[in-house]
Amino acid sequence: MTQFSLHSHRLLSIVIGLLFLVSGFSKIIDSNGFIKLLFRYGLGSFSYIGPLLSPIEVLLGLCLIINTYVKKTAFFVFFLTIISKYMTKDLHIYKPLLNQTLKLC
């Protein structure tokens, strides 16, 4: 690998790690809001993951930032991303609700 690709790989890992950290901490701070949001989007059957998802996201973000357990972390980040995409694939149905939610913020 060239020096540029090593640096770009590391930078990308840090950026994705920061995204997971921010997402995880925001869910920790307002876990009830996250669970209510799942119910609003019709994903109430997934509400049990609310308290579990936050620490996992924070841990994955930290692992990406400090560059530990790289292969395992990459696998779990990929898996979590695919699961999240699967859970929210039909959110376009709830677009009016999403617009109302954004107006409230």
C-alpha cells in the first residue's frame, strides 16, 4: 500500500468511528426518544434494541478510532449497517411523519 492509501484508510476509519460515537452517545443521552422514534416509524417490534444498540455503537466507534480489533470491528460495523438499512428500508412510506419530526427539531 502506498503512504496515501494508508493515510486515507486511517482517516476514513476515524471519521466512521466518530459517526458511530456521536450516534451512540446521542442514543444514550435520549434512549427514550430513540425508542419513541422507532415506534413512530412503525418499528416498535425492534424497540428492545434501543438500550443495547447505544453501547455497541460507542464501543465500535472507539475501536475504529483507536484502531483495535480492526477486522472484527469492520465486520460488526458492516453487519450493523446492513441490519439498520434492512430495518429502515420502507421508511419512505413514513415520509410525512419524517417531515413532521424534522419540523419539531
